[in-house]
Amino acid sequence: MLRFESPWMFALLLALPLLYYLQRRGGGRPFLRFSSTRAVGRATHTPRIALLAMPTVLRYVALILFIVALARPQMGFERIRDFSRGIAIEMVVDRSSSMGAEMRYMGLRSNRLEVVKRVFSDFVDGAGDLPGRPNDLIGMITFARYPDTVCPLTLSHSTLRMLIENVKLVQNRPEDGTAIGDAVALAAARLRTAEQTLARKTGHSADYEIKSKIIILLTDGENNAGERNVADAAKLAAEWGVKVYVIGVGEDRSLTTAFGVVNIPKRPDVDDAPLVQLAETTGGIYRLATDSQSLIDVYREIDELEKSEIEAVRYLDYRELFAPFALGGLFLIGLEILLRSTVLRTIP
């Protein structure tokens, strides 16, 4: 698509005929007086004589090219730019020793932490019933007695996946414990500055808008360490506009009855009232998960509640085309000067 940014410059074309008229009438042409011009009439017309008007033609063509350049011709190219409205998610995962208890994963037994890690990876990348979260800013914090940032908020989920693999159960007994309040407070603080983190790390924050900020907390214990209790962390998260989705990781018991083996869900050995209050205070939900399938069901519910958006914006990107016209005009002016100074030079 061709357009002119300053089309009013074409009004200068109207001045060219007037300029030519004034030049012919006012300036006059150099001449010599002869007693008779009959000899001139009998002279042969050579190609040089036929080209005497060329410098003038070149000058006016150059002026036309300059006027076109001043009008700023531009060529538009349609481009598509994607703007994402994603969710900033901090995964807060308990890695205290109690997370080493057994839990079912796809019919097999594993420890709770490993099941949580695998289902979390499926939640991020997509697998089975989970569509994945490719457009979300995701980070991870683990905690026992102390919270640690495993991965800052990032759109590079391959890096996140690699760091998740290195998360292990707490090894040192002095570091064992369950500091839920401190971990949630740290995650809320990270989300509070999510926009600045995105701009600093990617430099493309204008293309990405954080639609909402959430924490997904997975724990099987009660708050028994740290400086903050769960209620304090809930107040901070609510104040900073962060929703907390709490997943209580429990276990089940198998009972043999006359009707066969029956799995009876067993609630975590914890007073879950503070966790329920944490979710309600911040606008989230509390759910209990006893195996990988119930974890997947909770993540599916979160997927339904927190949806990302991608908007493709079409626009025209214009490229300036005035340079060829300006250079063409300069070339013709130079050619005119060269011709007037050499083969088409006239005396006087």
C-alpha cells in the first residue's frame, strides 16, 4: 500500500510553470548582434543543437523528483503482532520430610513430592487432560523450615522444567519444618513486582500483560516454623491482589470389605482451617488431593478459573521511500551541470 505522508507538498508542482515563464521572460537569453541571420538559417542542425534544451529538461525533472521526495512516499506492509494477557503463577511446594510419604501416581506408588512435581510439569507443559500454560509467567518456591526461590517468574518453561527436577526432600533435620506463612509471603512479594521482573528479564513487557496473579500452594502439613503465620500471609496476599489456591496433599487408606478393596480418603494430619481461610481471604479455593488423578482434577479446575488470552493485532508498518527520489533529483542536477560545463556549453 503506497501513501504520501505530506501530500500537500504536491502543490509546489503548480509553481513550476510559473517559474519557467518567469525565467524565459525576465532573465532573457544571451545573444550576439549580427548584420544578417540568413547564413544561420542555412546552417545544418546537428545532434548537439537538438540537445541544447536537455539541461533545462533535466532541471525541471529534478525539481519534480524533489517535490515527490518532500511529499514523503511510504510503502505499507501488513504485520501481525501478538499481545498476550497471561497469568503470573507462583508454585509454592512443600518439601518437608512428611512429603516423603507414599502417594499413587498412575497406579504406581511414589512419594508425594515426586507426584506433585510430575503433575505440576504436566500442568505447565500440557499432558492428558491438562492443556498446559504456555502463555503464563511461572515461578517456583519450595519450603521446609525456610522458603527458597527455585525459579524466578519466567516465560521460559524449559528452564523451569529443568529446575523442577532438582527439587528434593529436605535432607538436614535442622532445616525440616513447614513454614507456610513465610513461603506464601515470599511468593506474594515476588508477584507484587512481577511486571518489573518481566521488563528486566525480557525487555518485551509491552507485548505481555499480566491479567491476574495467583499462588498455588501444595502442602501436607501445618504451619509450625517461620516468622509469619498463615493469617498474616493471607492479609499480605489479599492486599497485593494475589489469589491463593491451596491444595492439601493427603493420603488414602485401603480397607478390605465384603465388597472388595475400598480406598477411603484420609485428610492430612493437619488443622486445615487456616488453609481454608487463606484461600477464602484471597479469593482462591481449597481442595484436597489424595493421588495424582485428584491433583490433576484440581489443576483442571484452576485452568477453568484462570484463563490466558492471546490477541493478534494487525497493523501496517510503513517504510520511507523518499530517498530514491531525492537521490534521483541530485543525480539529474549533477548531470545538468556536467552537460552545461562540457558538451553543451554555450558562449556567451
